[in-house]
Amino acid sequence: MLKDNVWGSKVMSATEWATGEIPVFAQENGFWVEKEALHAAFTPAGTLQSPVVFHVTGDIPAFIRMMTDYGLPAVVTDSTPQYHTVTLKPGPGVWGRAEAVPA
């Protein structure tokens, strides 16, 4: 979904995430997430069950809008000069299931 809309992405190990590494993307827009947190946030059926944190650069309103459109309410929870921290929260949306998100 976001990859199709000119977004770079990276799923990081817990070690990479802890270092505070900021990936370099060819695209202006990018997001990254810690792999273990991403997996823990979703049920085996693919439904978001707990908040998950992403770091985002570029067009923040577009990222939030796209997540919300897919039934994943997103809010900016922190900002630095390098990136914004966006938290996805479980919601009642139609696409609260990962496999139901259109490609």
C-alpha cells in the first residue's frame, strides 16, 4: 500500500531499532518499524491488537490518512527534527486485519 505510493520502508531488528538508526531512503517519504513489536502487535489472524510505533519521514499527513483509511487509526506521538513517531492503535475499521489491506 504505502510502498506503491512512493514510500520507502524498513523493518528493523530490536538491536537496530535500539541504536536509533535512521534509514536512508531513495524516496522522500519513508517509515520504519521494529520487527518484534510489529509482530507482537498483530494477532495470528492479522488483526491489530495493541499499539505499534513507526518512525516516519516525509509526508506525515499522507501516512496518517492512509493508515486511517485502512482501519488503523494513527496519531503522531512525538516529533524530532529527523522524524516523527506515529503510533497505530487498534480500531474498529474494516481493514483492521493485515491480510485484508488492499495491495
